[in-house]
Amino acid sequence: MKISAANLSRLMAAAVLLAALASPAATAVAATSPRDADALAKSTYIYIATVRKDGNQSRAVPVWFIPTGDNQVLIETSPTSWKAKRIRRGSPALIWIGSPTGPAFIGKAEIVEDKALQEQVIAGYPRKYLLARIGYARPTRAKLDSGQIIVIRISPARDLPDGFQSAPGTPAPALDEKTKPANTK
């Protein structure tokens, strides 16, 4: 099969585009440690805290979650919850896996409008949680489309030290290790 110069150019451009699109997923996989990937696979809950405007941690609360194929975490919540408001403002997420003293990581959190990710939550919650299967707190397309709930994606940035615990009202660790928390000198 012969490929013309014009088609070769198009193929090369497509390859570069595909490589660029694949990069964020590869980064997310690399940022999830084997410790966290294993714990996410076995856990029913994660505990999530966000960062307040003053740079301090909020209280960690348990939530249902779905891990994605590239080791990100998807949750759903009310758009008026404090975690949603803080994440909309750019807050990272502090996550404890399985229990308030479980393995912890900090990650970039964002509200997603991607229908495919929303469908993962809609389909995944009933598979993972009996209560969702019988209709309690079950995410639906109608709830998402009407704005009753939103989906949040959390991409792990780095592990927090073993034994790291939630401490509401104290400075949160920085998303990037090299950066100090906002309210420290």
C-alpha cells in the first residue's frame, strides 16, 4: 500500500494529536501509587476534605466513589455542597482511602461535564453499592441534566505520608510538594 505525502502528513498529525490526548491519562496512572491503586480497588468509601479559602483543611467526609481505568476517582455530589463550591474555586482534594486513617493522597479535583465520565458514575454506583442498586442515592442522567447532582473527578498528584490524618482547621498540604501551604510563613 502506497501512502502519498499528503496522507503521510495527515497521519503524522493524527499521531501527534493522539499522543497529546493520551498524555494526561498516562500522567494520572503514574501519579497513583501501587499502595493507593490496591486500596482503591478494595475500598467501599473514600474520605474527602477540601481546602478552605484560608488554606486550612475542611472536615473529611465519607463518600461513595468509582475508580476509573486510569486510577482517577469519580464521585457525585450536590452542586451546593461545600466540597463542590471549593472544588469549583480550584481547591485540591485530600483523600483517605477506606477509612479516616487509611492511605492518603492529594489530588487535583475538577467538576466534569464529560458525558462518558458521568455515565461511568451512573452505571458504576449500582454495580458497586447495593443501596444504589435498589434506588437509594442513585445517580441518574435526569439528575445530572437537571443540575441536582454533579460529577467530580479527582486525579491523584502525590501520596501523603503514612499515618497522615485529617486535621480540620489546620494548614492543608500543598498539591505540589515544592509549594508551601497558603497560610504558612
